[in-house]
Amino acid sequence: MTPPFRVDLIVGARPNFVKIAPIFRALRARGTFQPRLIHTGQHYDFLMDRVFFEELRIPAPDVNLKIGSGPASEQVAKIMLALHPLFVEDRPALLVVVGDVNSTVAAALTASYLRIPIAHVEAGLRSFDREMPEENNRVVVDQLSDLHFVTERQGEANLLAERIAPERIKFVGNVMIDTLYDALPRAVPSPQTLAGFQAAPAFHAAVAQKGYAFVTLHRPSNVDDPTKLAALIAALSAVSERLPLVFAVHPRTRANIEKAGLGAKLASPNLAVCEPLAYLASLGLMRDAKAVVTDSGGMQEETTALGVPCITVRDNTERPITIEEGTNTLIGADPARILPVIEDILRTGGKSGLKPALWDGKAAERIAAEAEAFLTARPEKA
């Protein structure tokens, strides 16, 4: 096979945008690829979508499928039906998928049926919790993929245990960290973001005195059950009495709060509630926070890179390196355990960590080099 190589890159949900940006730039910079950006439209709200293309310096998608939200099986089916004729009409030499969202597994399944080679970025991550939809997506995509780009050594071990051939596994580092380092000089200063919040004067006074913690929570295990969600909000209210909180509320979380009639419970004077933030504003708030409280996989990695203590409200994590080497503390599903960790952070500064291997801002360059080597070695195909 000879260049230029048509490579399709799939994005669909907020985490994909952050991961795909450096890969797209690295492929284009080599001059041997014709990258095509396909947006499934899994997320379609401006703050969860278009602003990311602008801030991450990704060009407008070549294709936008505009699938929208819906049940997982319906969403996957719609994406597959839309992608199939696209791949048939203009067949890529390689499909690049990132992460573990519905768009990722739908694109991988479609490509596998058409015998299009697949490269999976963030391969091998495992929570070993099959109740998480993302875990099932990861396992399926890794079994279908021809190239497995790994962010941490444990991912390599997981793939080998699942009988993935060693020569298909490439330890390249973490593209989310590529984006973070690229964007840090442009991050919105936290005082600028905080000044725009319509919060009580007491909130701003408390932030000036104590700092703040940044909160994001969206996983079904935390926000879909009204009883669990009520306990979580009560815990956040209690934490805000010790340290002001900035809670960027995901659309799923907001809908469940409204459905359960819990909105009034967020009316703590030291708790500022806002819509999902654009990447550069979110990055500035993370960088300057005393701590981050989250159930996001990506934010566990970003806080480790930034050296900010992270409290993860989950029973497990597919990113163990953020605990073993980074700043992450896994507290389980009981939200009452947030406050003791916050108290420790206020006393001691919290958990410090190391920068994991190959989290150096050059992962996308390694991915582009490996993709070129893979395609160059393949026999010419129709």
C-alpha cells in the first residue's frame, strides 16, 4: 500500500474531541495521510460539541451524521447505518477510534464488517466492571482492532491477558495529555471564569479566602438513581461548608436532578452551579483548584498531569496509573467519603504524584508514525 493514506477519525462525544485533536494534527503534519474527520453527532449541544472544535483547533468535520441522543442500542444502530454507505463509497485505509463511547463501538463494528483495519486509541483500559457500558465497549473494540495504542503499561498487560498479539500493541502515551499541554498556555484563568458566575457574594468571598474544588459527575451509577443522587448532593452541600465548590452539571445529571425534584438542594451559598464548561475554561478551573471531585476517566488523567488532587466517586477505575503514580484517590460509591478526603487536602495539600511514562505531549506523533508503518507494510488492497 502506498501513500497518501485515507484515514477516517471518529468523534461523537465530548471526550473524543480532546483525544482526536492532536492525532488529526499529527497525521496531517506527516504529509502521508488524508485524514477525514467524521462527527457522529452523539453530543450536539454547543457547550458539549462545537465549541470544542473551535478551542482545540480542529477543523470543521468533513462529515456530520447528526445522530443525536437516544438509548444506547438505538444510537449504535443509527451510527452504523449512517457509516456503512460512507465507508463503502470512500473506503478508508484505516479507521481510528478513541475511547469507549457508543460512537467508538459503532464505528469499529461497521469497519470490521467491511474488513477495514481499525486502530483503537486508549486500548486495554479495564475497570473489570461489566455493569459499565463503557467497559463492554472497550472489550468489544479491542477484540476488533488491528492496532492497539496504549496509554499505560497495565493496558498492555490487560490486552496480552485477552490474547491480543503482542506485535499489535503499541505503548505510545496519552493523547489527552498532548491536548492538555498544548492548551495550557491558552487556558482561561480561573478568576475570569469564576467572575462570570451568578453566585452569592459569600461564594466569591469564600473562594478568595479558601480556594475551591471543581466538581463534575455524570455516570449512571452516580446520577440515575434518585436516592443515590440525593445523597451525593447532600454530601456536596456539606463539603461546600468547608471548601467552596464549582459544580459543572452535565446534561444527564441536570435532567435527573430536575426529575427527582432536587434542584433546591443545590442552593448552598458556597456551591456555584454552572452549565458544562468549554475546554479552556474547564482546564483553567482544574489547574487552579484545591481538588477535583469527579467520576470522569479523563479528568483522573488530567489532574494527574496537572498535579491536582483528584477524588473519584466510583468503586473502580480503568486508569489505575492515576492512583499508583498520580494524584487520584478512589473513594468508592459512598459520597460521605468525599468530606474526609477534602479535610485531608485542606490540612496537608493532598496527594502528590509523578508524571507517568510517555505522558510527554508526543503521543499523537508516535501514533502517526505507527499508523504509517502499519499501512506501508500492508499489501495493496482494492
